[in-house]
Amino acid sequence: MSQTASTAPSYFIPQPSTWPIFGSFALLFMALGTTLWMNDVGEGKYVLIAGLCLLFYMMFGWFGTVVRESEGGLYSKRVDVSFRWSMSWFIFSEVMFFAAFFGALFYMRVISVPWLGDLDHKLLWPEFNAAWPVAGPGITERFETIPAFGLPAFNTLLLLTSGVTITLAHWALIANNRPAVVRWMVATIALGVVFLFVQGYEYTHAWRDLNLQLDMGAYGATFYMLTGFHGFHVTIGTIMLIVITVRCAKGHFTPTQHFGFEGVAWYWHFVDVVWLLLFIVVYAM
Amino acid sequence: MQATHDHAAGHDHGHAHPTGIMRWITTTNHKDIGTMYLWFSFVMFLVGGVLALLLRTELFQPGMQVVEPEVFNQLTTMHGVIMVFGAIMPAFVGFANWMLPLQIGAPDMAFARMNNWSFWLLPPAAALLVISFFVPGGAAAGGWTLYPPLSIQMGPGMDLAIFALHILGASSIMGSINIVTTILNMRAPGMTLMKMPLFAWTWLITAYLLIAVMPVLAGAITMVLTDRHFDTHFFNAAGGGDPVLFQHIFWFFGHPEVYIMILPAFGIVSEIIPAFARKQLFGYTSMVYATASIAILSFIVWAHHMFTVGMPATAQLFFMFATMLIAVPTGVKVFNWVATMWRGSMTFETPMLFACGFIFVFTMGGFTGLILAITPIDIQLHDTYFVVAHFHYVLVAGSLFALFAGTYYWLPKWTGHMYDETLGKLHFWLSVIFFNVTFFVQHFLGLAGMPRRVPDYALQFADFNMISTIGAFGFGLTQLLFLYVVVKCIRGGAKAADCPWEGARGLEWTVPSPAPYHTFETPPVVR
Ligand SMILES: [Cu+2]
């Protein structure tokens, strides 16, 4: 059982740690490996995989240490507030990352594509019709888009529902009803996993049957980069949900102190909001 | 309960501490990490400086003498990337690490272990940049702004630069989240926000800017990467994209980035001038608001870097006026510094010399910035040496001079010794003279039409280029004197008092010199 904040020291400074240096080597290997691999040196993938393994080892160990410190009652109210501030700012940085890609979509759709289709450019590309969704004047291949009110709408429903189930899990945690917490968390995870499967199915369908590929100009690039980074964030979020569920099942957290849980919930809601935006501007509009 | 408290507050007194290299690799101490940041940035400063001297050597005379044009482009690019991301930014983070906990009465940064990682991400990134010189095609050569289509056409060196920037960005974001959290949540009782030293305020706002724009840079270079290797068309008109799109995203990051490099400098100068004028800072509140307005305005001026790409006149007008608006809060700051000195009882030790030098020379850089903000003039001066002169006035005489000022100011607190005042003053005078020899003439070169980023030039530019190169070598050698002064101060010298400066105020001067390994384990009470 966790100790309460009242017995923790007001400040917490961790012991010297070797985890960060593992992380640094991990990123160095990943960068070198990816560079080699992208430039047709096949062995690069092994360097990349080595880096990834090191990164997982580091994250497992580092987060494990944090969990032990937390359950050991070392984190005071002040540390809890620090976690809240830092998670909020981290999510803000993620928002700005997505903003760059939404900005690119906006620019292409509203500025560069119509511009390429205007009268001046008729000389260069007489055949080009700048009606969205479009690849670009230099791409003659055709593609189709995924209708919004099929699988994407279903996915929207999944994520919105998962926002409800995680809130129910949170309420159950506050009520100290462990079995209910785990049940609602398992439901949330299941919704996340189904979402990812649907997204995977949709990608396969788009790539093979609709000829919607990454090289399909403005539409292909923004479609895959936005939904791809979102899917990546859902994957990370699902892993975080699984970790938190296991911790709940093990009896971690108390009805009053459970920022680990809340932080993951915040992240999940953030991923949810990004999807809503995506659904509107990528699929529906 | 008491036992737990003692254990965690004095957490490592009873434990075996890693020694030797492992102390530095595993440390969670803000002073150790600050020291590493400062040394790392100084090494990068020397590396970037050597690249700059190679450039100036090639430009000593017209014609091609020393390097091939492709190598010249690589040197230009890497000089920029290394100085911005490897020297100036980490140096300010080093100051933040050392001084913020001392200034706000905290025992350490909010996330001491993540703080370690923020630092230890820098060496791998630096390694990637160094390696990039030796891959086929050489290092990235598109300029530090990495504009497509050049950045899309280059070899693997560009991939390495992109990953280096990703890692540096991750480091900056973690460092900034740490700083914001520390300032917002770790202040000593009674240290209200409006009682904070101005260095803490400027860093709070800088960290906010970093968290907001580093991810945008990450997005931009990720698009370059996918355009390079995964067939996307973000910056290719054939696919409906536009190279100008990159410029928009890059400068949405890039303009706030220049304030990221100057706001902490404002903070340092605002600490030093009151100390040596022996007066309170004039207009503290207006300084805070001016800093915040500069930060907010920095998000709506980015396209002043793009006046020649073919924007609608309305957009040019908007960005011109928005840019000129920034002169108002900046003017407030300069006014306040001068007003602080007014009727002060001033002495001119090295920190004060650098701070005064900062005001003079930075303000000149600010004025050339205003000139460049005016669209019709910028269209004439775009990509000329006038621009090079402008941003070196704000980055070298601005950011770097403030870093020197801060170093001399806090060196007694860091080392416990006084530095050699005579050599310090010599360092200042040589720096300020050689700086102006190097860069003042570049205004004339630019006005006469010499383009930047070229290894060769017309005969008419020969004289000024020769002067500039002589100045650059003088400036570079002078920095070895700085290294000597710092090393000498670390190894010995007159014992520094807890507060060696008569007029200095602030919590950092209440702890012994050198500052003990752990400070403020029991929070001080500020009234
Ligand atoms: Cu700018």
C-alpha cells in the first residue's frame, strides 16, 4: 500500500543514476542505425534494433525506479505538483508537434495547391485540376480517399467511448473500488487496441485497393503523416494504459494520490482530441 | 517520519558516491550538471569558432585558396548549427542549472535525474554532427536553416544533422520542462513570482518559448526526412507542396529561437547592472512585462525572414509592423538598464564592462534589426553581409557577451576564488575591439551588395574582407585568454567572500563561496 504524502519529505532528490546514459547511447545508436538503413546500408537495421532494445531497457528500468520511489512514499505533495506541471507542459509540446503537421495540411490545402491550379500555372500544368483531395500537378496516378462515415467514424466512436471508460475507471479509483478500476481499464485498453486494428486494416485497404500511398503528393503525405503520428501516439498511450492497469491490479495508488494514473488519463484525452481534429480536417472536410 | 525526512533531504551523505568519471555520468546534482553544460558549450564554442576561422581564412582574399566551395558550404552550415544549438543554448541552460536553484532557494532542479539526461543527450548529438563531416558528400551544407530543396538533395550528412537536431530538441524540451517546473513549484517560502530575480523570470519565459517551438522544428525536419527518404511531397511543387512551406514552419520556430538565445542574456545583464550601479533595478515590473511581450510578439513576426519569397503585400506589411513593434518592449529594457545606472555609484569590474558593452553593441544590432524589418530595405539587403553583421551583433555582442558577463559575475561563487581582474578587463577590451573590427565592416560589405554564404567575391570587397578576417582571428585568440582566466580562477586566487560584489543582492550570495555541493536543503525564508 502506498504511503501518503504527509509522511514524505518536502523535497526529493534522486540518487545518482545510470539510466540516462543508457538512454543517450540508445538514441545515438538509433540515429546512426536509421541513417545507415535509409542510405541503403542494410546492417543499419541491426544498429537501430540494438538502439531500440537499449531504449526499452532504459525505460523499463527508469520507470521501474520511479514506481518504487513513488510506492516507497518518497514523493511528497510538492513532487506531485511537479509531475502535474511537467505533464501539462509535455502535452503542450506534443500539441505543438502536431500543430506543425496540421499547419502543413492547412498551407497545402488553402495556399499551395490552389496556387498551383491558378491561371499562371496553366502554362506549366494545363491538365491540373486543383480540387481537394489531390496529389499534385506532377503526379498522374489516381487515388481514392477513405470515406469519413465508415471506419473513421467508427474509430471516432471507439476513442470517445474510451474517454468515458477511463473516466469511470478514475471514479472507481477515487471510490477505492479496485475490481471496477481494472474492469474499466481493461475496457479502455480493448477500445484502444481495436482502434489500432481498425486503423491498420484501413491503411492496408487504402494502400492496396485505393492506391492511396505516401507518395500521393499533398493528400498522401498529410494523410499518412498525421494519422501515422496519431496512431503512434495511440500505441504509446495503450502501452501506458496497460502499465497503469497492472499497477492498479497490484494495489498501487491511493484514492487521493495517483498521479501516475491521472497523467496517463490526460495523455489519453489528448490523443482523443487530436483524433477529433483529424477526423474533421483529414477525413470529413 | 523524522527519519524519512533526514534521509531524503540529506539523501547522499551516508551513501557511497560514484567517483571519477562515473560521478559526472550519473550525477543528479544541479551544480555538477551546470558545470558540464558550461564546459560542453565552451568546447562547442571553440569548435564552431575554428569553423568560422576557416571561413574567414578563405575570405581573407578574393579567389579560391583554402577550401572547395562544397566544403565552404559545409563549414558555414556547421558553424551556424554548432554555435546556435551547441554553444549558446547549452551555455544558458548551464547558467540556469547552476543559478536558478540558488536564486529561488531550491535544493535542486525539480527533476534531477531527467536533468542529467538533458545534458547527456548533448554529446551524442555533437558526435553525430562531427561524424557527418566524414560521410559521403560531407556534412549538411544547406545553411543552418536547412532550406529545401538543398536539404532534400544532400547526402547522408543531412540525415545525421536532422537526427542531431532531434536529439538536441529532446534535450531542450526536457531541460525547459524542468526549468519551468522548478521555477513554478520549487521556490522558497515567500519567494513570490514578482520577487524572483530577473534571470529566473527571463528563463521562465524562455523555457515556455522552447517548449512551444522546439516541437515545431522537430515537425519541420521530420518532413524534410520523409521528403528525402519516404517519397512525401511536403516541399515539392510537383506533389502540391511548396519549399516556402518549410520556410514558414522553420521560421515559426526560428524567430522565437532568437529570443530564446537573448532573453536569458537580458536576465543576466539585469542582475549585473544593479549590482555594480549599487542601485535597485529600475522598473522591475516593466522588465517582466517587457520580456513577456517580446515572447508573445515573437510568434507573429516570422515571415520577416521571407520578404523576398513572394508574399502578398498585405502579409509583408503585417510582418513588417509586427516586427517593428518588438522594438517597444526592447526599448523599455534598454531604457531601464540606463535608468538603473543613472546616478548610481558605479564601478567597472569585468562583469559590468561586459554588461555595458552588451548594452552598446547589442543595441546597435537591434537597430540594424529594425532596418532589416522594413520590407523595401530588406529586399535590398536580403542574404547580404548586412544580415550577417546584424545577427552577429545580437548573438555575439548580445548573447555571448552576456554569457561572459555572467561567468565573471558568478565565477567567485562557483570556484570560491576571485578571477584575475586585470586579465578579465583585457579579455573584455580585446573582445569588444576585435568583435567590431570583424563585424562592423560587414555592414559596409552588405550595403555594397556582397552576398553571404559565398567563398569568393568581387575585387571591390577585398579590403573590408581582409579587415574582417584579421578581426576574427584576434577575436578567436582572445577567447583562449578567457579560457586561461577561468582555469586560473578554478586553480586558485584570492579567496572570494560569500558576497564578493558590494551591490549584489539575491539568495545566491547568502551561501558560502564556493557554493557547497548541497544548498538550501532547508528552504530559506524570503521576506
Ligand atoms: Cu526573426
